[in-house]
Amino acid sequence: MVITATKFKRYIPYLLITPTILYYGIFWLRPVLTAVFYSFQEEGSSTFSLANYKTIFSDPFFVKAIINTGIFVAISVTIEFVVALGLALLINKKFRGAGLFLSLALIPMALPATAVGAMWSSGFATYGWMNSLLYKAGLIAANGKIPFLAGNEFQSLMLVIIIDAWQVIPFMMVILLAGLQGIPKESIEAGYIFGGNKPTVLRKITMPMLKSSIQTALILRIISAIQVWLIIVMIYGYRRIPVLLEEVVFYKEELLGFYRIALAYSVIVAMIVSIVAVLYLKVSGAFKKEEA
């Protein structure tokens, strides 16, 4: 059978994506399917069982983990988006020193989660650098150190949200800033010419044209927020503020012999992430075809 040049060109796209498909099949799909398979088997057994999932659903920390994760996602994503949008709008004005401000703002984003956790864990300790700064500034007395880490579960979660925002806001800001810089200046100028003020232009021109960037920033942030755990564990340890992914690591690393329960937990987390992502894309209209 002779393959002509025209027919060969049809197969070029498929040939180009074949390495990517093989890579995901070997290094992503296979481990995922293996995890799902073993999550339905008890430790030391090869028979099908729902025991791992029953253990998880009967664990009181599971409900706490879902509630804390939901609170964390809702509050952190909202705060981070609003602040990131404000900073992106500010930097997009290209005021004097905007480049330096952007460079400094990006520093937290470059730090790994372990470094962030270690830095703020030492900072919020009773004799940490945060109390030292407050004392040097004359805001607290020598014997009036603030016990930042001694709050209840909700207060501790709010503190983690603030720390997380410090690191993640630059990430969302960069995405939104890129979207703002892609908006034609003529469109903004036209809004002002036809009598629009700043809030009106922002609401009716800038935000609609920024929709794709907003969708990208929010969906990436929501997915990563659901998977938060390392900063929490480094500051408070396990199960002080239970969250979903922390429970996966807890069963795998802290409780020896519960590896397959950890797999079951990871499957649940993956399902939650997928459902939330699909629902968000559905609600935001990402699946709707643009009208011609």
C-alpha cells in the first residue's frame, strides 16, 4: 500500500501527539488506575473490598477535613482573586516603579511551600521573629507576646489562609495582568469616549474581555486550594486543622500499615477535584460555544 504525501500529512498531527499520549499513559494513567485498583483491597489482601472507604467515611476527621477544605477554598480563593485583580489593575497602569513593585511582589511565588511553612512557623512562634518585630516597633510589651498559634481551629485556619494568600496572590496576579495587557487600548478608550466612568468601563468592558484569564486563574487556584496541606502540617502538625490531602499523607506517612486507605483517600480527593472543576467550568460557561 502506497501512502501519498497528502495522506501522510493527515497523520502528522497524530504522530506529533503520540509521545505525549504515551507519556501520560505510562506515567499518569497507569499509576492512577493502579491506585484505584488497590484502594478496593485491604492491606495484605487481594480480594475486592469496600473496607477502606468504610473506614474513611466513618472517621470523624473526614467530615472535618471536608468542612475545613471547603472553608479554605471559599475564603482563600475569594480574597486572593480580589486582591490579585486590584494589584493587576494597579500594575497595568504602568506607574513609576511598577516594574520594581512587580518584581518584589513575585518573590513569594518563587518560594517552595516547605520554605514558606518553615518561615512562618518560626515567625508565628511565641518567641518568633513576628513578636520580635512588634516589640521593636513598640506595639507590644516585652511580656506581652502574642500567641499566634494558640487560637482555635477556625482562627488557625484563618491564619493559614493569610499565609497562603501571601504566597499565591502573585500567581493569580500574573495571570490577570497578562489578560489585562492583551485588552486593546482602543476598547478602553472607546468606553470613556462614550461617557463611561472607571467603574462602568471596568464592569462592562474590562471584566468581560478578561473572562478567559479569570476562568484560568480561578480554576487553577481552586484545584490547588483543595489540595492544600503542606503549609498546614509544617505550622500546626497533623490533624490540628484536618484537610483532605493532609489526611492522605497522614494515613500514608504517620500510620504505618494504612497505605491502601491513603490510596482510597487520594481517589476521593481526585473525584472531588474533578467534580468541582467540571461544575465551575459549567457554571462559568466555559463549555458553551461562542456564537458566530
